[in-house]
Amino acid sequence: MNKPRLVEKKYLLPFVLLTTLFALWGFANDITNPMVAAFQTVMELKASEASLVQFAFYGGYATMAVPAALFIRRYSYKSGIMLGLALYALGAFLFIPAAAYQEFSFFCISLYVLTFGLAFLETTANPFVLSLGSKETSTRRLNLAQAFNPLGSLMGMGVASFIVLPHLWSDRRDAAGAIIFPTLTEAEKSGIRLHDLVVIRDPYVAIGLVVLIMLVVFALTRMPRTESTGEHARVGDTMRRLLDNKPYMAGVVTQMFYVAAQIMVWTFIIQYADRLGINKATAQIYNIVAMVLFLSGRFISTFLMRYVNTRLLLAIFATGAALCTLGTIFIQDIVGLYSLVGISVFMSLMFPTIYGIALENVNAEDASLGAAFLVMAIVGGAIMPPLQGMIIDRGVVMGLPAVNASFVLPLISFVVVFTYGFCQYQLSRKHGGV
């Protein structure tokens, strides 16, 4: 008996278009991560205050994921994608007045609106990809689609590294490696701040134009209606089924911890490198290397899933991530930075694998709302980075540099991911899984 194809021919064009969405939100995620350090300098903020960028960014997911699911239930996947693209573009264009007013809160609002759009896209695209073919290959198919997410991330990081960060006047340093900006007069700071905020603004405006083009493409393309459009389960009934589904609920909690870990690892690479005397533009190169490892790991793990149980693979990768995090915490030189970068290869399979396992036994009529809570779990990326920033602001914690000690939070998250993967593997063996 032939195994089902990963992507059937009739679904190839929709699948290709959907993978572009994964790249689009990857770009937004990873051009935004280094902006925490940029805003910290140019707006003269504490690390905990600057990390409110992530609170706004991932808070938008928490706010809009469930409304997005209800919208999709009422209309269609295609309608959800188009509304998501429109909101994405709107949030990007709001950077124009934000830079003009030079208000940090305005930038946070712009990101908040932008992620309304990302919430629609993720709530739609992930279950849509799962539905494009056999259930047997659904998790592998989602891993393949998610592999294009880090391609977008690399583009975002590249823009941050070569267009934004090197051109920030506020990051100029003296011979000792110290930032000059705090020593300037208010008049001098004002001119630099205006310049730097325009540099930060322009890439968001450019991606807003790209998103508008994609909106037109999706509007003109016929997409398959694979969702159960004829079934209209009551929201209350759906909620009861989801709450009774233990693997699903555990998956939501695990996803929250995983996303928190991912955002903390990538956001604070720059602060970790800064302690070693490395400037922002150079430190961002380490972020790019981390993303290359992440991308490589995504393709490698998709291949390994043909031979290794996905739950067991999740537990193995979580173990590798935890070991690298221990190196990040306790090694106080460049090797610690290498350990931090190395975490990314082990994070590569986590999001789509947790997502696929959690939705595996969710009914088709419950899938959109089930997907929404998994996207809403991205709120972990809003909650934990400010906590990590508060630790970093302390300077020294238990004899360790605070930036090193702060990575105990990602360590806890990887322990949670390991527990979920291992427990689900044991359950699959108990019920006759491979």
C-alpha cells in the first residue's frame, strides 16, 4: 500500500501560497526582536521597559487569536487570511506617525495592531496546512511549511543587521566600547533620536507594501474550502470538548512556555553579547547564525520524523536545548554565547510539533478554535521577556552576571517541553503508536 503524499498535486499551489505567509510573520518576528535593544538605547529605557516591545507584539496574538477563530468559523480560511494581511499592513504603516511623534508607546501600539494581523494569519494558516491532505502526514506537512518561517526570519534579521542596527547613531561607542549617547546634551540626543527612529520605521513601511501585494494575490486566487463549512458546532460545546482533551490542553500550556523560551533566547542575544563588549550590529550576526541553525534544524527534524516518533524527537530536542541553556547560564565568556546560539537548532521542531500533537485528536469542527488557543499561547512571548528584563536590570544575581542568570527562565520552559514530549510518547506507545 502506497503511503499518502506529503502534499497532493491539487493542493500544491495553495500550499505554496500559504508557505509565503509563514515567511511574512517570520520577518515581522525577527526584525522586531533586535528592536528591543535599539529602543533601549535610543529611548533611554531600562531592559524591562524596552521589552514591552515584546509585550505589545505578542500581546496582540493573545487579544486577537480567539476572535480570529470565530471569524474563520463564520466565514472561511481565505477570508481570515485576507483580513490578517490587511491588519498586518495597517500596523506596519502606523510606524510612520509613530516615528514622527517619537513616542515609544506609539510604536508599541503599532506593533500591537500589526500582530492582530499575525494572529489571524497564524490561526488560519496552521490548521489550513494541516487540512491540505492526509491526517497521517499532517504534522510533517506543517513542519515543512514552518520551515519557510525562518527564511522570513533570516530576511528580518538581515534587514536589522545590515540596514537598521549599523546605521543607528545612538549605538556609537568610544574606544573603551561604551555607548556615547548618554553623555550627549538633550539637543544632540534629539537629532540622533529623530534619525534613528526613521531608520527603524522604514523597513516596516516596506514590508507593509509587500503585504498589500500579497493581499491582492490571495484575493485573486481560488483557495480550497477544506474546512467543515457545513458544520456549525456551538462554541460552548467546542470549549467543553477542548477542555476535556488532555493532550490538547497540555499542548496549549507547553506551547506557551516554548514560545516564551524562543522569544527570550532570540531577544536577549544582543544583551548577552553586549556584556562581552560586542556592539549591536555585530551581536545581530550571532542572531543570524542562530536562525541559520534553526532553519537547518527544521529541515533535518522534518526528515527525521520519517523514522523517529515525533513525540520522542520533541523530548530529545528539548534535552539538547536545556543542556545548551545550562552552558549559557554558567559559562561567562564567548563559549556561553556560542551555547546560547546553539539552542536554536534544538528549538527548530518545537512549535509545529507541539501544534500538530495537540490538534491530532481534535474534531474538524473544533479545529479553528483549537488552533486559536494554540496561537493565543504565544502570549508566553509577551509575559516572560519583561520578567527576564527585570532580572537583567539587577546587574548580578547569585554571583552570576544577571544576563546569564536570566536564562533560567528559558531553561524552565525547555523542561516543560521535554515533559510534554516524553509523556505523549509514553501514551502513544501505550496505545500502540510507533
